[in-house]
Amino acid sequence: MSVRWISRSRLSMQRLGFCKAVLAFSDMARTAGQMADVLRTRLEERKYDITYDAALAAWLQGLHESGQTNPGLSVSLQKLYVYNHPSQTGWLSRLGFKEYVEFLPQRLALVTDSYEPADMGLVLSRGLMSAEQHEALQSPSATNPLVLECGEQIFFLYNLLAADGDFLLSFCQALVDGYGEGSFDYLDAGCTLPDVIATIVSRFAGAAYTRTDRDQLEKLESTAQRIHREIDQNIEKQGSGSRREQTTIPRMEWLVDVGLARRTASRTWCLTPAGQRMMDLVEAYGAEMSRKYPENVMASVLDSKFFKYASDAYSDRHGGGVGRDEFLPFVSPAYRLLAGVGGYCLLRPLLLCANIMSLRNRQGLYLEYDEATSLLEDIYQSSPEALHYTIDRYNTDYQVRFERKP
């Protein structure tokens, strides 16, 4: 349950794409302070002279950056790429670098506590980021690393749902129910929050066995009450940020990044066709809620329904599942990228990478985690020389090793 995310006093509203920079510079830092310093130096303090662009110069002056005169134009990498992003928002402020690296990359399980790439981070840095993107984090480029490619959108959506899905799916349902294909602003989206939070509290109240669980639910209820008061008081007209703004704007920016929403004006969005199809996952989530413990429902949906949804929402080529004979060829390209020194690879990251590669290559095939675990056992029973698998040390995933070179 993503109570922690909802009850935080603030969430970073910056672009998901900055996680790529954290991974690209992961060998240069081992603490949050070091990583923040590296990103601040590389992305903001270091300036590059580029060809003069009057519109870019005017935009920079609007951010109170002076000294941009024709024919000279000096700009940081993050400002250049944010300017060329469809939203033109989400840069990291002077203090924002530390806030960002302390929370988002670790909450999405992309890096360890010492900022080394975790298994999911390797999917992004090795499997999805192109060489051009890595180079774009070193010097100005026509490739914008803050704009997520289709495979990266699926990757971040999966990990956002794993970390924040109990809220995010309910939030998307409220937006679809309330606005359909129409536009809405952050105040409109914020008005849905009390009901969304009430739904979450109702779902998880029966599973709040510990004092920590009950404290989290109390924080949720307190958050809903605060948002109610701010709506009644029109606090946004008093010149101060509201809790609904702090809760909705970051998530709307993330929905833009993953292709589920589109910015239509300042702090105004509409859902894309892929965002409308989020209802497929919402319905699966609701069905699972009636059969499983609430805290297990989001993981169950991701394990059984996510790649079918991704295929339908992000691809114009709809295929079928992967059978026993297709399993090894399907996962082998991803395995070659992700396998560690001992040849082992965690199954969930492996499948995420393999499914994205299949969709990117327009193969029209997908394989859900639940189906893959059955195939693993079937293949091992009939051909034990082909692969080996075991439970990981946290008892949450399988480790897989191919015995024959793929």
C-alpha cells in the first residue's frame, strides 16, 4: 500500500527522466549528497555555448537567467532538455537535486542505498537507454533524455504502479469517471483526492493489523481532512501551495512522462487514449481486491495482467502469449543484458526487459510473470540441462540461470 507516498508532505514534481542521470552517474557517488552534487554540477552548474535561439533565450530570461544575448547563448543541460520537453516544466532547483535523489530513484528500486544500480536500474541503463541518451547527459544533443521513449514509458509505469499503484489506479479511475476525454486542471484533479483517499482507507482498514499500519491510515485520513479544508477555504487564492497541489501535480507530470496524460495548458491536462485504457487495469485491480488481501492486490495485478495491458495500450500490434517452446528465445536477449557474474538474473526485471524488447521489435508477443513461473517449472522438469532457478533471498522472486548459452 502506497500510504507513505500520499502522506508525505511533499513529492518531487520533476521529470522521471532524471532517474536516467542517476544511473548514468552511479559510479561517481555513494551517498545522496554526493549524487546530488554530481547531478547539480553536470546538469545545472556546467554551461554550454550553443547556437542562439530567440525563443529559448526568452524562456531562460523568464526563469531570471540573464546574459543571453545574440549571438551567444549559454545554457545548462537540464534547462535545454526541459525547454525541449513537451511540458517545459520539471527542472531540478538548487535544493531539488538532493530531494530528488533521496527519494524517487530509491523508491522505484532503481538504485541501492549506496546508489549502485539495482536489478530494475540495470533494465533501464543497460536494456533501454541508448548510447545517444548516455552521451546526451555529457553534452548538448538532439536526443532529449528527459523525454521517455515507448519502452521507457512502460518501464516507469510498471515501477510506479509497483510503488504507488494503490493510489495511482484509484486516482486515474477518478479522473476517467470525472472528466473522460476532457481537460482538467490541478484543482479539478485535487478535488477528487478526498474520495480517492477514502476509498483506499476503506479497502485497507481491515488489513491494518499493526500500530504502524494504523498510524499510516490515520495520516491518510488527516490528509483528506486537510484537503477538504483547503478546498473550502480556496487556499490557492491566498498565494500558498496546497496539499492537493503537492499531491496531484507530481503524479500528473509522471502520467505525462509515461504517455498516459497530455499537458494542454499550464497545470491543465487530459488523459491520452493509453490513459483511458488504464481502466483495464483498474477493473482487474477491483476484481483482485475481492479475492486477495489488499496489500497483495497490486503485485497480483502486475504479475498477471500488466503486459497484456501494455501491449494493448502502447502498441498497434496485438499478439498472443508465449508458449513453452518460445520461452527461452523470448527472454534470451534480455538475459544476455542483465545476467550477473554468476549467470543469475531476477525473473521480474528479466521479464520486464524481455516484454519491452518484444514490443519495441514489434514481435507481438508478451509473457506475464505468473505464466513464466509455470513455464520455468515445466521446462526444468523436462529439460533440467536448459536452466536452473531458485527463490531469491527475500523470497519475493525467482533467480534464473540458463545452463546453455542462449
